[in-house]
Amino acid sequence: MGMATSKVRLNICGSSYVVNTSESEDYMQNLADRLNLDMNEMMASSNSVSITTAAVMTALNYRDELEKASGSADNMRRQIKDYLEDAASAKMAAEEVRRENAALKRRIDDLERRLRRSENSKEMP
């Protein structure tokens, strides 16, 4: 079963658009408000900037932001993967040290028992 969609009417730079979306109306309105603001800023920067030019330039800016955010997300995923691999290696090394430590403790206990037996046998005439 697909997600429910609804029609949302948005006003961008004086033009009305009806959009079918599965997103909430508030979410879509926030997107439209941001787009409207960005396009109006672009058009206010120069009298020669048309709505079409503002739309294209704004789309390029958004695409640039998306590419950079996507690259950052990819980098973070790689770092997390590296950290997880490092953590797994450290866990394996710690487990090896614990096993080695336990073996050394058993060896010490064995040597201490032998030493006591040796000392006890020397004390007996």
C-alpha cells in the first residue's frame, strides 16, 4: 500500500501551483516560503533578473547545497564505518589481552604453588 497523497496549493513569486505530495501541508508551505524568499532576494539583487533566471539560479544554489550536504553525509558514513572497524579491532585486542592475562594469572598461581611445595619440602628433615 502506497503513502497517501494530498494536493497542496502553493504560491511562489505570485504564481499559484497545486502539488500532489505525501508530505504535510505545513512542510510543503515551508519549502515554498523558502523558495519564494530566495527567489525574491535574487530578483531584488538586480533589476534585470527575471523570475525564470531567479528560478534557475535558485535551483543551482539548492543543487549545490544538496551536493555538498550529500558529500558531507558520505564522508560521515565513511568515518563512522572506520570508527566501527576500529572499535571492533580494539574489542578483539582487549579480549585477547584478557585471555592472555587470565593465562598469566593461572601460570603465576601454578608457579606459586610449586614454590610453596618446594619451600615446604626443604623445611622437612
